[in-house]
Amino acid sequence: MYSINKYLTKKMIDYHIIKPEDIEIYTYGLTNGIIIIANISTTLLFAYFIRKMDIAIIMLLSFIPLRSFSGGIHCKSKTVCYMISNIIIIILIMVQNYFLKFPLFLLSITLISGIYIFFNKISNSDNRFLDNQEILYYSKVKKNILIILFFIIAVLLLLHKSNYAMVIMCSIILVAFLLIVDEIKKFFSFS
């Protein structure tokens, strides 16, 4: 895949779309873009086969923005990231009905997770370095996304669409879990 992206960026240089010194940035961007599209496509394809496309779309629309601005643990390999991401999302889609049996427990864990995410400080990782201004921006956007997701959960619960609210709750819990795992990883790497 990397060679295809390199070829595409060279063609963009040939057609004067990008500057030659920007080839690595665009190759990196194309690689990440294709991986994101592959992740989303795989999830949606699986959801289509098990007839839970609506659940998958809500999961992706709630998880991706919150995860993007919250941070958390990241895999070193893009292939491992692809596999683990899809496995986790597919498992959550498949066990959705199980979570509906424990609504108060799920809501409690969601509130705790939301508070944790809200007050968790954005930090740099191996995959991205943020300056102070970017950290403030990410923190603000993360909090806004979280507030919007909790508002949507409340509306869905009032409309008796608890199966959809539950999916958003699972997204929030999953993001908090990834943040906690990242903290544990950092703690043990400094020990």
C-alpha cells in the first residue's frame, strides 16, 4: 500500500498539485486515509451482514470524533490497529442486546467514563506531538463532543430509543478504557 501511495504522490508532483518537498507528508496522509476508509468499510460490511447497519453507523459517528480528540493508547503497527479496532467494534455491535439488560449499570459506567474523559488532560503520544495551543484546542473540542454525545443520549432515552443510546454509551466507555490503558502503559514504561 505504501508504494501505491508513493506513486500517487509522485503523480501529484508531476501534475503540480503538491510540492516535491511535501511528498512524505502526503504519502503518510494517503496511507492513514486508506486505513481509516478500510476500517470503516470493514465495520459497515460486517454490520450489513448481521443486519445491524444502524448500530454500526451510530457507533462510528460517536466513537471516531471522541477518540480522535481524546487520545489514548495506539498500536505501533497499522495492521494491528486495523485488526484490533474492527474486532472491538464488531464485538460491541454483536453484544448490544446484552448491554440492554443492565441499563442503570451501563449508564453509571458511562457517567464515570464521561467524567474521566472530560477531566483527562490531553497528552502527547508516540503517534502525535501537540504543542500547548493544540492541546488546548483538542481539550476544548473533546469536551464539546462529550457534551453533545451526552445530550444525544438523553434525547434518545427520552424517545425510548435505548438501543441507540446504549451504542453511544459504549463508545464513551471504550474511549475511557483506551485512555486508562494508555496511562497504565505509560506508568509501567517509566517504572
